[in-house]
Amino acid sequence: MLNKFIELSERAIEFTDVDFVRSQISYLQQPERLIGIKGSRGVGKTTLLLQFAKLHLKNNRKIYISLDNPYFTKNNLLEFVDEFVKNGGEYLLLDEVHHYSDWSLALKNIYDNYKNLKVVYTGSSLLHLSKGRADLSRRTMLYTLHGLSLREYINLVEKRNFQTLSFDEILTNHLELSKTVISSVKPIQLYNEYVQTGYYPFFLENKQTYLFKLVETVNQIIETDLPFVTKISYANINKLKQLLQIISESVPFKPNLEKISSQIEISKNTLKDYLYYLEEAMLIAMLKSDRKVNSNLAKPEKVYLNHPNLMFCLANENSNQGNIRECFFLNQLQSLCTVNYSEVGDFLVNKKFIFEIGGKNKTYKQIANIENSFIVADDIEIGHKNTIPLWLFGFLY
């Protein structure tokens, strides 16, 4: 059976496109023996794994296997790995590890017993919520893969090579940075495309069916992934769907937990759990006060969908500009910066900077005389002083 899996692996690697490779491939090039990539369905974890094999493991004895293969429901992974190592195996690439029973214990045993084997694995963004029997924290380097940034989308569709910009660079030098970009592309046009159909790489397959596929992806997360790794019973899946629909029709909004829990007939504590699970599944983003951020069950001040693409597939009639602006800004910053609710503006970033999000006519009235405050506008190519184009924050990663 090993030879059959090697054959399938080589075929998958051979037919993997490497014309566009995300910079996050560097995660997999670290010297550690156990490296994990977690992320939502559709963000490109499998592609990244196969590209790594094709580009960086040409001369190594390697194998790629997906643990959602029915073979591993009845066959032991450790026995398979033992045979692979005895036949000269050096790199083990495991996809969808959360589908394997006792995946964490299996990874621990592989790590402890095969000192010359390097393992790279991928799993759901919910990976750490599953009740694994082994603590891998001292053994593994675990990274999160997000969807495409606006910068990556532009590089992909326009065949460009724009580099990432730091948060500080954007604040201090946005005028010159904007001029560099607009000299070769139309960032506002590309931003408008991106917020509708550009976050998940599978837009490349067919933009016309993209939103339909995204709805399917959301349903798979709720119907399969969440019940699989949490205590949610299959009977309560519809309540999760109700909750997500309420959020999608209202975002961004300040949630009334009592009203929502009554509306979908669950307890307030269960509602807090469900909100937390939806956030871990990368379907929503909760904005909390900086005084409450360390508590998973603290009441969020505002709730957003994770990315504007989700707004267009779940609540298209409610996808107004104000919602899209704030959702985009939060999404592009949250993996790199600390973003909290602000009493005076829309967002408090890194506990220091206040941002008010709006259109080209947005004024400083709401944040006048506040130190380190900025206007972020979505329909301008170039900013002025403390007014920064919204699209530029899409170049952070």
C-alpha cells in the first residue's frame, strides 16, 4: 500500500501549479521537525503543502497524504509511517490531520519515535479546540494561514510583485507608497473586485460560481467541522446557522446577547460558546474592548463577518459600503495587530492609534483633537496628512 500512496503523492505534487506561491511558504521552511498550518476551509493549505514539496523537496524522499482518505479510518497511521521511514522516508506531509482519530497523540508518537523524520501537517482552524490526547505545544510550530490579502490578490491577477508594507510605514509614508502602487495598477477597482470575490484562492477556478462555492464552504464548516471538533450536537446545527444568519444580516452590530439567545432558544452561555466557535472557524470576527480582550467569553462590543466576501454570499442585500469598509479593515489588520473597540472612533489599534473609517468626504469631527488618530477612506487613491486610503492596508501581509 505504501507504493500506491507514493504514486498518488508524486502525481499530486507533479500537477501542482507553482506560478503563484504565497510568501507564507516560508512557514514550512523552518528547521523544526514538526510544523503545522491551520486555517479555514478554502484558504489554500493543501496547495501550500504541495507547492512546498514541489519546490523545496525535489531530492528528498517524501510523501503527501490526506488523512480524510478512507484508508486511515481502519488503518493505523503509525504503522504506515514506520513502513515509510524503513523505506528511506525523510519528509511526511500530512493534510487534514483533524480527520484522524487521536491525531495529536499520533503526531506526538511520530515526533518522539522518528528523530530523522520531518513532519509538516495541516488542519482546520479549529484544530486546538479538538480534545487531543497529547499536548503538542512543546513539539510543534503552529502557524495560521489566512485568505489572500489585497496585495496578494493584486499580485496574482495583475502579475505584479508588490511587497508587504509594515503598519508603521503606512502611517508615516502613505503618500509615497500610494503613488508607487497607482503608477502601475488601479487599486480602487481591484479593491472592489477583491471584497466581493478575492479572499479565497478558489476564485481562480470560476468567478461566476465563486459565491455559490463559498456558501457550500460555510455549510461544510458548520455542518461538518464544528460538530466534529466541538461539543455541538448535530441537532443544534440549525441554531448555529440561525446565529450566523442573524450576524450576517446585521453586521457590524452591537449584540444584545439576551435578545439573541431568546430568539434562537439557547442559553446566554451557550450563545457565547457559539460565537467563540464561529470566530475560531474564521466565519466571524468579534471586536472587544481592550479591557476584556483576554476573556474568550467576554461580551463583544461589535460582531463582524470575518471578511467582506462572506457578506456578499450570506447577506448580499445588506452589503453596504460602511459595513464592507470596516470588515475589510479589521480583516487585514487582525492577524498582525491588536485591534480593539474604540469609544471615540471605529477601531483602536495596538492600544495607541484611533481609526475612523469612511468615504472620501469623511471629516475629522468625531476624532478631532485626539492624538494618533487617522481617517481611513475607501474611495481615494492618495491620502493627505492623517487621511489614508483604505486599500493600502491591504498590503500588510
